Amino acid sequence: MSVDLLRGELGEVPGLRLRPDEPMAQHTPLRVGGPAELWAVAEDIDALRLGIKAARRHRIPWRLHWPFQDWIVRDGVLAGLTVRPGRAFEGIERLALDRIRIHAASPWSSLAGLGSGWWDELSRWPGCPGGLLAEGQQARLTGMCREIAWYRARGTDRLDVEEGQTPPAQPRRERALIASQIMTTPVRLIRQDTTLLQAWQILQAARFRHLPVVNEGGFLVGILSERDLLREAGTPDHHPLQPVAGRPVSEIMRTRVFTARPEAPIRDLARLMIAENIGAVPIFDQGPGLDGIVTRGDVMRTLVHEAPLELWI
């Protein structure tokens, strides 16, 4: 997938400032390194979530770069999306005489502005809390941290740290169990009168393999796959749809569509895909429109990335 397509989508996200080919030498302590293919500054949590979500959907590699983080970047291009958390992730608050809250992108050196205290040693550290945890150095905070919070797709997770203990570097991962946890959303929908050529162009541009089809009221009436289009054209060459380009998708779409609710178990979706030889299951709760779509690819990525891989025979 081209980063240019991702750049076009992220350009519409409020609070996300993009700079292609950003020299990483401007952001590393050693002042060396080639450019980041696409650099983005996320000014708030919503911009950060949307940016990462889009990169995942487009299958583009992404990474967070915290202020003053000690990266060694090669001279070639740093492929994919590099995101710098912005001002919303900075700040220090004094909660009590001996208790402070420091946000993930705030330099440790900014603690000096609070005056003298138990944090004097921290104020001499390089970097920021986000970078320290990203580098796996959470042991340095042993006995100092009493609470830690993480931003996640569904909200903020908070964890109390017992006195004298080391905070974890990342939240506890949860096993993905239901459709809403892995579905792709929002869903690209097409109308019944969309031509086969238009549908093909949408599939190629967005790198999808399935397009749900809705009527004028927005209700699901069918689903069209890349395989259906190629089978209809009969000639998978560079311009496979030329003979049938103007026909509507309603003529070849599959009208027997298997759907599921957001709380449907992932295992049941996998069984359905195998039993019916289908590649995608639209997800919806009620009314017109869809909540998401789960494809075979979504199930496989979840199996590989989101939970321990256990195979039984």
C-alpha cells in the first residue's frame, strides 16, 4: 500500500500535522539519520488514535517517536508513518506536597520548575516518560511511581502501582474474543447502481477485497468481492473489466449475505467463513448502515498478533 494514499486520508484528520520526508536528524540527539517517509505530529489523543488506526487499515508500518528519544536512524528512508505525540501529551501537575503527575511527552527536565523535592534526580534524566517506557527502562521508576495510565483505542486504562514496585511498561494485553474487537471500521459501502468499473477502482484504490452493497435507504442488500469481479470479466489482465465496465454491481453481487452482531465470537465467524466459503462477514447491530466488517485477514492478523498462538490437534 502506498504511503501517498495514507497521507491523503490523514490530511483530513483534525489535529494531525503531516510532513513528508521529514529529516530525522532534526529529532535525534546525535543529529544523524535519513528522512521519515511520513512524519506526523498528533496534537491530541483523537488525532493519535485516528492516525494509528488508518495506518493499520492501510497496512503501513507505524511507530511513536517521543521527544528526546535516543534513536539511531540509518541514512536511508525510515519507511511508513512516524508519529510524534504533541502538546496534549505534555504537562506537569502537583497533586500534593509529595505527589506529582507528569504526562508522557513532558521532558524529565521540566520537573525542575517545581522546585526542590524527591524528584530532583528525575529532573536530571534525559528524555521523557513515554520514551523511557518504550525503551523498556521501567525499572528506573521502581519505588517512585504510584499510578500509571495508558491511552488505548477504547479509552484510558489506569493501574495503581504498589509501593516499592516497578510499573509495567505496557498495559496487560487482552485476548480478542468478539467481532467488535477486530472488525474494520468505518466500512466502505457502495450503492446497487455503482458500475463494475467504479467498484473495481474503489477496491484497487483502498486495497479492499470486499464491498458491502446497500440500497437507497442504507440497508444491506448484497456484497461484492474482487473475486466476483474478476470471474465476471473472465480475463485478469491489466484492464480486466473493460468488456463489462458499465454494468451495475446489482447484476453480479451476492445477495445471500451472512452477517453477525458486534458481540459475535470470533471463533464462530471463522467457522462461518470456512463452512460457507466466504471471505468477509459484515457486522451490524440494528438499523441502516454497518458497524464494521470482519475479513479472513482480520482473523489471521488477530491470531498472529493479538494473542498467544496455540494450535491443537
